[in-house]
Amino acid sequence: MQSLLLIGDYIYRGGLSWLNDVFDVLPPILYTILAIVGGAGSVYAIFLGVNLAKSESDDKRKQAANRMKNTIIGVVVLLVLVLFITLAIPEILKAAYPDLVLPPDAGGSLV
């Protein structure tokens, strides 16, 4: 029980205040990465589509289709991870530490 009180005291005294800085800097970085990977993935998918249309043998068609499928899966996984980090993690922290999170209209930040 004492360790639980010590953890609560640590959190209350600002033990998680570094998360404010992380969540101030993280979204622009993640959106930049998402834009770069999404753009590159789109160009690569177009390139693979052209290769798929031009391919003459079934082996090349299957190979191009598998590469296109993997590219689309990779871009979707990246999108889901970015959304999870920017939307779900702050809500999880608000649920875990409700006393530390001030509402946005009160001038508070995430933690």
C-alpha cells in the first residue's frame, strides 16, 4: 500500500510532466513521417500498377500484385499506428491519471 502511495505522490509532484513535451512535439513529427511514407507508398503503388499492367507472364503479375498488396498493408499499418499514438494514448493517460489531466478549457495540457 505504501508503494502505491509513493507512486501516486511521484506522479502528483510532476513525475509525468515530461509527457507534455513529448505530446507537443510528437504529432508534427508523426504527420510528417505519415506524409512522406504515404506519398512514397502512393508513387510505388502506381509504379507497381504500371508493372502489373505491362507484365506478360503470370509470375510477374503475381509478383507485382503481392508487392502492391504489401505496400498497401504497410501504409495502412502506419496510418493506424499514427492514429493510435495521437488519439488513443492521450485518452488512455487521461483514463489512467484523471486527477493530473486538466480539461483543455481550463488551460491544462495532457498531463
